Amino acid sequence: MKTLLITGANRGIGLALTRALLENGHSVMGTYRDAARSQTLLDLAAESNRLHALQADVTHAGDHTRLAEQIDSLGGLDWVIHNAGVAAWGPLETESEERLLDTFRTNVVAPLLLTRALLPLLRRSQDAKVWMISSKMGSITEAKRIPGPNYAYPISKAALNMAGVQLARELAPFKIPVFLQTPGWVRTDMGGESADLSVQQCASALLKQFHSLSFADSGCFQEFDGSPLPF
């Protein structure tokens, strides 16, 4: 059984993954930002001694340090799932510098720098792994077949893919693989009610991938079902 950190664990895919991982016997530390929007996660944590709900804003560097200290005090870390993210859609005329930068800060900078803060803990694990929850919209090839134009979100996910590939290269000497995984089109606040997958179906498919991927797959970009995706 593994000890995991999931960012953005209070709703949607993050909450479904938290439930699935607990059901599979793992220990989970899940981050949330706003307690008022995280009651389900807080209730779960009150019921299970294998779940710790940790309040943090992943875009704040100070919270990275504090999270690393909290996780260390709880016994260490094996896997990190960078799930927290924001969506921003629309054509160029609706875009703004503030929204572009906020989206980039949450979807790219936060997972990269949080991984850096957690690296001493990951290096102590015998089976450390890092997942970046990306999106098919981050594929430049696939973008030609996806409705648009959209800017902030797909740009950020394309950048996250490159960050993940570079991180995989840097962590290779430590035998820590980095995977870029898409969740599919999921019925969440972000995906909408007409999406293909429920959060439970998504979590189940991702969980299979979490257990099947190995160091040989580091730097890969895959669909939720394991199908390879072009960058």
C-alpha cells in the first residue's frame, strides 16, 4: 500500500480518486483550499485514519514548504498526483493577461515547484512516482480536432506537458518516473454534464494506470485508458 498526496482533492476527479484510493487500502493526503467548498473531503477525513485533509493554496510557495513539513511529520510520501487545476475558455477577445497568468500559475508553475519541495521526501521512498493530470487539449496535434479557439487552458496544459517531460529527465537519476495522464472528458464542474465519463469511471481507469505504469514509461503522455497521445 502507498502513501499519496493528491492536490485538489476536495471535489470532482480529485475527490473520486481519493475515495478510490482509500477503498484500495492506500493512505491519502488531500489538499483543499477553501473549507467551505470541501465539506465532503473533511467529513471523509474525520471518518478515516488513512486520510488527512491538508489546507493549502498550491500557487503559494510558502504553502509548498509547509506541506512538505506536514507530510514528513505524517510519515513520508510515495506518490504525488498533481490534480489541482483551473479551466479558462474562450476566444482571444475574451482573454486577459490576469487570467492567462493565473491559469499558468495554477496549472504549470504550482505542480512543478511543489514537486521540487517534495523531492527530498520522494527520494526517501522505495517506489516514488509523480503524476501530472494533463489534458488532450494540451496536445498540439489533437488541438486541430478539438473545438476552439481557446487559449489559457490548452496553452497551460501544453506547457505542463513540456514541464513533465523535463522533470522526467531530471528525476531519472533518482529512478523517480513522471507521467502525464489525461482524465478523459469527465462530468465535473469543468467538463460539464454532457461529458462521456462519470468521476467514478475516470477514477477507476486512472487507478489502473497508476498501478501499471513503471519507470520505463516515464515522460509518457497517455489517455486515461493507457492509449498513447501525441504531444
